[in-house]
Amino acid sequence: MTRVTDYIKNLDALVAAIIGYYVIYLFTKYNGVGISPDSIMYISTARNVHDHGAFTSFTNKSLVDFPVFYPAFLAFTYFISGIDPLKAGPVIDGLLFASVIFISGWLMQRFAPKSIIYKWLILAVIILNPALLQVYTYMWSETLFIIMVLLFFIAFSHYLNTHTYKALIVSAIIAGIACITRYAGITVIGAGGLLLLIDQTYPFKKRWGRIFTFGFVAIAFLVINLVRNHLVTGTTTGPREASVTSFGQNLAYVGSVIMGWISIINTTYMLPMLVGVLVIVALIIALLFHTFRRNLNNYLIIAIAFSLVYILFMVLSATFSRYEQINNRLLAPVYVPLVWALTWWIIHLPARWPVYSKWIIYGVLIITAIFIEYRLYKIDYQRYDDQYDYGNPGYTDDDWKESGTVDWIRRHPQLFKSGVPIYSDAHEAVYWFSGQSNTKLLPHKYFKKDTDKFYAQKHYYIIWFNELYNAELVHIKDIQQHNNLKKLEQFDDGAIYEYNESENAAK
């Protein structure tokens, strides 16, 4: 009877999950999922795993810039369904998003069983969050990583309730899989280690044995992936560049994203930085509060610990290593835990407070939440309206279908059979639209040996796309200053160039 009651209590989460699936269907109805350069790496690797059993991308090189589990997951769906990941993408993303919503509702039913309005408002804000909607309308590894984070919450909460080694090992395995889904999964291990350290069930000295066991099992997955990377390419995660953003800038980027999640748009520098600092301070205070109380819900303290570790990791890693600016996509995995971590006090107001005081607070918070959700709905609807006629931005939208450069590439396959090196500022686009896999990416300007080697070549072609400016790559204008390029074709969105040292010498 209890199990039947549990199912009934989670019907609202099931309904919300179905709504979430339908929303993803609407965003992907026109032209399927959005495809970015990362998506092409994942899909091409999944196809090679399916066809050849090899974790190689469209470049015919081993995948090292990204961990292996998400492409393996896509390959698995390919084996089971017989449908290419690109075509299956809307269903895969829809089911994963629905799973996030349902699991979130299931967890809230356990740490806030009497707070039904709180549960409904949080489910609504999950469905409406622009960051999650962006992630789940693209073929990105975050779609699977967020699921792994929530599964870790369930497993580690079970450990905190039982303190058995079996539960600890299961938690470690899930954390390890999260690490080979995204390298940022190291934060899941960090959160687990932090929780084991502050868990006061055992004396301080005895906690280290469990920390070691958890860490050893969890990190083994990542170590195996990195060792494999080093053996096949000589690098652990591919070439990495030093950061060009400071700690303060990255903190401001975090604050700016969080402000966007509550529909506040700000272009200044200090306010987002202040928000970033306040969020970190609030998480530290909440973690200390839960630690000293020792009797509050496990899911909440796990959410707080993960949110703190993940945000600090993103700020610090972006300060020392160069990758895309901290944005909605990069912070999406922390969204649901952060919402819980920053709102837990709402469902734990002191019992001694007068009832009328609580209802005043609840009323103000409910009105605020509904206002924020309405603003988020307007943002989502505007995105849907903008994309209704051309699809998700990326390699599946109409601009690419009508590209003159792409059309020329498709009609001239002989170029790729010439034996002459071919470079592009978007080699993944050349593969995606022509099926040709021998195009190389133009060198990064910060790697002098690579640029010198490129300029030393005597004959090569360049396929240049105007709209895909990447400040890290050697620009076509820089190349023209070094070598006398011959323009073979000119299009509205790009051009085809050739450099031949022998022809220039003859002239």
C-alpha cells in the first residue's frame, strides 16, 4: 500500500516530466537537435564505435578532448535502436530531460514531502530554465552528466543513511562514470570526499579510510580514460592553453549566469561579481549549518556540497585553463542542486515562528517565484518564436542548408582526393556537410610550432567560413600576410583559397 501511495505522490513529477519532453519536442520539431562542433565530435565518435568499434572522431584520430562515456552512450542507443544518433537526438534529449524532471520531483518528495507548492514551483522552474532547455535541445554531454549527478545524490544519500561499504562503492562507481562523461565530473568526487570528511558518524581519523576507498574507486575510471588518452596521443586531455580571464572575471561570469536564471539581465561588472561571491558565501554557511545540525536531510546537504565544489571548480579551472567563457551550458549541471541549496530554508522555517509570519513570507516568495517563472516563460517563448522558422542555431539550421560554401564543397569532392592538405576554420563543418574527413583545423595562433609548420608548407587549400570567427585560430588575414593566397571561389558566407609555392615562384 505504501508503494502505491508513493507512486500517487509522484504523479505530479510524472506529469511535469511529460510536459518537459513535449517542450523539447517543440524546440526540435523543425530541424531536430542543434548541432555544434562538440556535437559533431560526439556523434562521429559514436558512429565509429558503432561501425568500427573505435573511439575515433571524424578526424580519424582518437577522442581525447572529451571523455568517452557520452559517445559510448550514443553508440549504445545506436546499437539498440538501429537509428543514427542525429535522427534519434530529439527522443534521446527529450527522455533525458524528462528523467531529470522526474528524478528531481522524486527527490523533492523525500526531502520536502509536505511542501507541495514548493515542489510544483521548483518543477516549473526546471522546465522553464533557459540553460536546461538549451542543453537538452543540443547533442551535448551535459544532457547525460546531469542525470549522473542526480543518480549520485540518490546513491550517496543511501550511503549516509546506511554507512555500508556496498553503498559507498555504488556511489563511487556513479561518481566515476560522471568523470568519464565530463571531465568536470571530478567535482562529483570532490563533493563526495567533502561529505565524507564532514560526516560525524565516525571519529575524524577513521573517516580517511572511507575517503580513500571512495576516491580510489571513483578516480579509477578517470585515470583509465586519461592513461588511454596518453597512450594513443601523448596527451591526457588534448592541447590546453593558459587562461586569459582572471579569477574576478570568472566569478563575475558565474554571477551573471545565475542572475540570468532569475531573469535579471545586467551588463555591469561589479554586481555579477558580488552575486557570485554571495552565492559562494551562502553555500559555505549552509554547509556549515547542516554539518553542525547533523540531522537535516541528506539530499539537501549533498546538493549544497556539490553546488559549492562545482562552482569553485569552474571559477578556478577557468582561471588557469582556457576554454569557452563560463556560460549557461557550463553551469547547467549545477542548476537543480543550486536551486535546492539556496531555497532549503523555505521548507525549514523555525517551528517557533508565528504562523502568520510564515504565511507572509510564503506569500511573498510564491508571488516572486511566479513572477520569475513568467519572465522565464517569456524568454523561452521568444527563443521558440525566433527559431520556429529556421531551427536551433547550429549546423542543422537553414543558414547552413543555404550556404554557398557548403554547396560548392558538396559539388567538388575531387578537391579532397588531390592529396594536397586542406585546412579550414571549421573542419567539423566540412565533415558534417560533405562526409569528407581529411580536412584539418587551422592551427591555434598560441602554438608557435604548429603555426610555423603550417606556414612552411608549399601547397595547401583553405576552406574559410566568414561567420565562424575563432580568435584562437590563425585568421585568413594573418595567412595572407605570410603567403600569397589565390582565391579560387568567393561566396557570401565564405571562400576557397589555394597556396602553391611553385606557382608563385614561376610568377
